[in-house]
Amino acid sequence: RESITLPPLVTLGVLPSKISTNSQYLKYTFPKQKGVVSERYNLPLMESIIYERTPLSASLNHIKEENDVEIPAPKSIFEFCEIKSSPSVEQSAEDFEILANEIMKKIK
């Protein structure tokens, strides 16, 4: 970027995503993995975490029927939350809302 007179890109942080909600994983393995990212690669970590939850997959695999044909109709997790409200769906949407707020704080 510098060779074409553009400013360097700024990394806000590495986003932990598709993280298992298994309590043993979160207690023992995940902290070690986060440490490797910051120590070995010298990259900042986002505080937000996107957990692997069934509603995220369901929102992407959402389909609609038109003329007896199933058509892929992926939804954002926020749209999906409006269609199928449940604690798990709401938690998935909240994960992304927390991420959006963190990004907004970092870029201001």
C-alpha cells in the first residue's frame, strides 16, 4: 500500500469466531488459543466473540418456497431473530451487536 501512496491498513483485531460454547473448551483450550494469537503473531484480539450456535447456521440455510420450489434465502441473524425468536437466536444476535459496538468504539 505504501508503494502506491496509500496509508497502511489498520488491524482492529482478530475476531474469535465459530467458537464452541463447550464449558471445558472455554475454560482450558480457548484461553491458550487466544494467547497464541497475541504472543506468536503479535496481533490484537477483539474482545467480542462470535460463538458457534445453531441459529447462525439456520439463518444462512434459510429457504423460501416459490411455485413449489425451495429457493435459498439466507437471512442476517437480526432478520432471523425476527422470524424465529428464541433465547439461542437472541444470544446469537447479541453476539453480533456486541461486535458492532466494539468496532464503532475502535474506529471513533
